Amino acid sequence: MPDIFVADYSNPNHGQAIVELLDHYARDPMGGGMPLSSFTREHLIQELLKRPFAFSVLCLVDGQPAALANCLEGFSTFACKPLINIHDVVVNESFRGQSLCRKLFEKVEQVAREKGCCKITLEVVEGNRVAQAAYRKFGFSGFELDEQLGNALFWEKKL
């Protein structure tokens, strides 16, 4: 039975599990195919601790880190309510096929409802069909204001 909970960034075991899972994701082609930098590995948890709008949902199976959702609270100006962006989703390949993604999302949704959020957002790589299928099962879809204008695109400018 998986243990799914909001991680405590001040708990060293939770911090280690978060970094381990995020590194697993980073090494996957869908996460960029490169390990986390030593800087990120060393500083991530202390930086998350500084951000009251960040939380991580952690899943342990038999005490082993199995899945993770890193989340950041944002704000919808149109709805004038908070929103939750799931920034990272990872299920360790050793634990895939156990519906852990769905269970992570259920916990994220519980937290979002408790915070009075209007929506949950996430980004997914266009070629990651497996993740897209999992997200659709949970009710996610492409964002569009008007069918004729199409889906919103997620862009970035690196600094």
C-alpha cells in the first residue's frame, strides 16, 4: 500500500527522497536526459523551505521513494483565486503501473481544494503520450479560451 503525503521539507528523509526522485526524472528523456546539477542537489530543499507557496506530494512504497509531484501555488487574476501548478511529476520506473500518478493527483487536488483554488495546471511535453493519457484520465486537457483560437502554448525565456 503506498503512503502518499505532503512532504515536510525540514525532514531530511523527505528531502532526500524528493531529490532522488527529481534526479530520476531529470535523467529520463522526458525530463531532459541529464542528471540534476550538484548545485540543485545541494540547495533544492533549503530553497523550497523558503517558499511558503511550494509543496511536494511524496509517495513511498514499502518505505522506498516511488513518486513525486512538486507543486507551486500561483494566482488566477481572472478568477481572483489561487491555483496550483504541478511543476514536476515523476513515478520511478520501478513503480510504474500501480496508479501512483492518479494517487498523487488526488492528494494535490485535496490540497488545492483546501486552499480554495480555482484550478490545477501542469505542463507536458508534446511527445509524452503516456503522461498525457494519465493526465487526461484525471480530467486534465489542453487549455483554450476559444476553440477557434486553439490551445495555449507554454513558452519560456531562459535567464
